[in-house]
Amino acid sequence: MSRIVKENLPITKSVMSRQEAIEFFKSKNEDYKVELIEDLPEDAVISCYAQGDFIDLCAGPHVASTGKVKAFKLQSIAGAYWRGDEKNKMLQRIYGTAFEKKEELDAYLHMLEEAAKRDHRKLGKELGLFVIKEEGPGFPFFLPKGMALRNELE
């Protein structure tokens, strides 16, 4: 990322028809992008942004060049199945964020840290209030202390 920022590459927008976009991304062997475009209506106008040799589908907007990015943080990497289907290929998902100023980035990251301290999943486990099991993702199974608290609140 630092190298890309230093290169100060211009970020340019291009627009093409659905068919032009399909042909373009097929020529680049970008099968996933082709699949996304094929799901769009026949009359869709496709916007793409390029920086250097990299071009991607995106509605934008973007900064004028990579050199404008002054503060960024790559936050995590995770595997993700294409279209959320475990029968499909596992892809790499990269999470990151960027701000105009380092102070803004630092404030945002601090806010994320504070929010993580108050995450109900973390607190529920630490305080012995509930557990979340694989059999019911998103559904808390109340423990005795948690049930007592819930009953008191009702």
C-alpha cells in the first residue's frame, strides 16, 4: 500500500456498456467480474476505475490519485466463499480503511477498539450471561445469570 501511495498513480474512471464490459473482463480472464456484470440488466452502464495496470468495477467516487491517500490501515484478511456459497471457490477478502488525515484514522481506530470492548458477544461470554452455539448462530442461549437478568428487565 505504501508503494502504491508513493507512486501517486492517477485514478481514472471509464464507462462502458454491459457487453463491452463483459468482453473487456473476459479478455483479462476476470471470470468473477464477468459473472457480476452478466447479472446486471442488458442496458446497464458499467463504471470502472483504473490505477496503473489495475482496473476494477466500482461506482466510485475516488480520490484523484493514490498519492492523496494520507492515512490508511489494512485491518484484516479473511477467507470468503464466492457469493457466500461454500460450494464455490474460497477467495481472499482484505479489509481496510483510509482517511484524509492520520488524526481521523487514529480516532476511527480508537472508536473501533472501544466498540469491541462493549461487544455484546464478548460481554455475554465474559459475564456468563449467554453463549452462542453453532446450532443457532445469532441466537443467544441464556445461561442462568443471563436469564435472571432478562427476567428482571422484563
